[in-house]
Amino acid sequence: MIWQFDLIILTLVVISGIAAISIRDLLGASVLFGAYSFLMCLAWAAMGAVDVAFTEASVGAGVSTVFFVAAVFRTSRRSKD
Amino acid sequence: MDFPAYGDPESPASQHVSPYYIEKAIEDTAVPNLVTAVLADYRGYDTLFETAVIFTAGLACFILLRRFRREPPQFRLYRHLDTGVTLIIEQGGKEPTDSDEFRRIDSQWVPYDLIMQKAVGLVVPFLQLFALYVIAHGHHSPGGGFQGGVIFGATLILIAISNDLRSTTRRISETISSKLASTGVLIYAGTGALCLLLGANFLNYSQLSKLIHVSTVMARSHGILLIEIGVGLAVAAVMIWIYYNLVSAGRHDEGL
């Protein structure tokens, strides 16, 4: 559709994806995974796949980020590598 | 023989399968939302195993993490509500379990906020109503069983975060959530088996018209609703089951 919009979303997806796996603070990494999930939801909505966007929004914002934060709570907050 | 190119409009899937689904879905199943019709009726077998995979994920978290406690913990912390004084009671001491003034707190965390608890308690019924709406209205709007189930599970996780983990475990114990999860998968597979018993293929919902006495088209629509309920139930129960095992490292004692 509007190619500028798609280009911005794609750039942000790549940036947040690379940042999420290279950051040392694990709580920040889980927040970046949540941001990645939200940007993918926008990308799918821009493509017209509304059901998939709804699913990704509910799973990414509701459940996946909470599971990551719970796992970081039980283990250490700083990555070992 | 070579594969067709990506997005090729001349490929066999775009020439024969997609036009059939797009043109015939509403007159075969009376469901305007094409995605739900394909996911739950034309390709319902895949969705059955997807639901089974979600149940297996919950079961795997349970098997890997759950530790039934053999010995009580080293010490427990109790907080006096009026003054804010925290008591550390070692093993073997007398704990003020039934008192109104003392409340047990976790060892690694922050005071429970009354504002958060009450605010969440006011908002959660509306969220759950929205989740049930998404499941029931999946025929006409984007949504369906899986999305509504995830939202319902997320409301239960929200209750567990704002109150203690222990009070939520007392209301919705792990036994209930695991049994509800397997019941959800059973509803889905049971509908398919019912169609088999009534004389046609597995998951061919048109045979349900022998049982409910509506037309074949409406029987498929009702069959889709029945399996969406099964999927929503299974997914909601698995979400809270995984949360219980993950946040307390299996012990179901302290949480976020």
C-alpha cells in the first residue's frame, strides 16, 4: 500500500530484532521482544492480514512479554555472554 | 518439474483452490469471515493439532518445572499491615497465619498496592466479556477461538499479578486449569468424532444437521462455533497453567 510506511516499519523491525538479541540486560531484551511483536503486528495489518495482526497483538502484548519477564525474574537479569 | 514462482497467479493453488474458497465459503458454511471458515472448517484438521500442540506446551512446562515441595522453606516473611514492620519467622517458629493484621509477603518483591488490586478488579470483568465476545463473534469479525482464549488467559494472568499468586492459586487451582485444557482439546476432537459416528468423515460438520435439525449449511456454522469454544477453553487454561509453573519456578509458592 503506502510504501513509505512499510519501509519504516520494516527498518524498525530489523533494528529491534538485532537489538533484542545483542543487548546484555535481559529485562530490556524482553521489552524489545515485545516491541518487535508490536511492529510485526503493524506490518501484517498494513498488508491486510487482520486476523493474524489481532493474534500477534494479543499474544505479544498479553502473554509472551509476561512469560519472558517471569522467566527473567526467576533467573539472572544480566546475560552471561 | 519445478516449483512455481512466489506469488505466481498461474500456480495451481491460485487457480483452483483459492477461487473455490473465496467464492463458495459463504454459501457452504454461512460464515462471512473467510479466514475462520478456512481455518476451522476446510482445514479443521490442522487446527485440531495446533490446539493439541498448545496443550503439549503447557504439559511440557508442567513436567519440566513443577516441584512438589517436600520440605517447607527456610523462613517466611510476615508484614504487619498497620505499622509496616516485617517479621522473619524461621522454620519451627509460630506463624501468625490466621491473623488479620499480618499478611504473608514474598521474599523478593514490592508491597501489594491496594489501588492496583481494586483497579484491576474493576477492569477484569469487562476484559473477560470482551474475550467471550471475540470467541462468539469470530464468524463475522476478525478473531475467533484462539484470540479470545489468549485474551481470557491474559486476564487471569493480570489477576495473578495484581493480587498474590497464592490467592489466585486458591481460586483457580492448577488441577482445574489442567483439566480445562484437556477438556478443550476433547471438545474439539469430540465434535469430529461425533461427525464420524453420525456417518461421514471426521470433522465433516454437515452431519450435525441430523442431530440439531437445521439445514446442512447452518450445521457447519454451528460446528465451527463449537470447535472455537473448545479452542478458546484450551488456550485460556494453558496460558494460566504455564504462568503458574513459570513464575514460581514450579513451587506455586511465591510469584511476581
